[in-house]
Amino acid sequence: VAQAALDNAHQQEDHKVMAMSIQFLRDDRGQDLIEYTLLLAFVALASASLFIGAGGSVNQIWSIANSHLTMAESAANS
């Protein structure tokens, strides 16, 4: 009798786990959050790559501007 009760308890527990698993797989409440998180990660990576790529150009622009200012200052002092 004790073994039958134990088997019945295990079966009920198995059914609970199966029902919870099915409910978890059908639940889509967190789907929007995951999609927005992935979109934000994509935008962040794209922005970072643009900033890294533009870093050399900005440095070059500042160097050219600095050399023109240095030439203008030396011409003004002459």
C-alpha cells in the first residue's frame, strides 16, 4: 500500500512538472523585453563600430586644423 501511494505521489509530481513545463513554453510575456534588449545591443555595437571607425578621421581633422593654426600664428608673428 505504501509503495502504491509513493508511486501515485511520483505520478502527480510528474504531471505537475509536465504542466509547468508546457505553461512555461507557451508563456510569451518576456518576448518583447528580449527583442528590445537584442535591438539595443545591436544599436550599441553599430554605434561603437562607427565611433571606432571615425576616431582616426577626427584625429586627422584635429591634426590638420592644428597645423593650419600653427602656420597662421607663425605668419602673423613674422
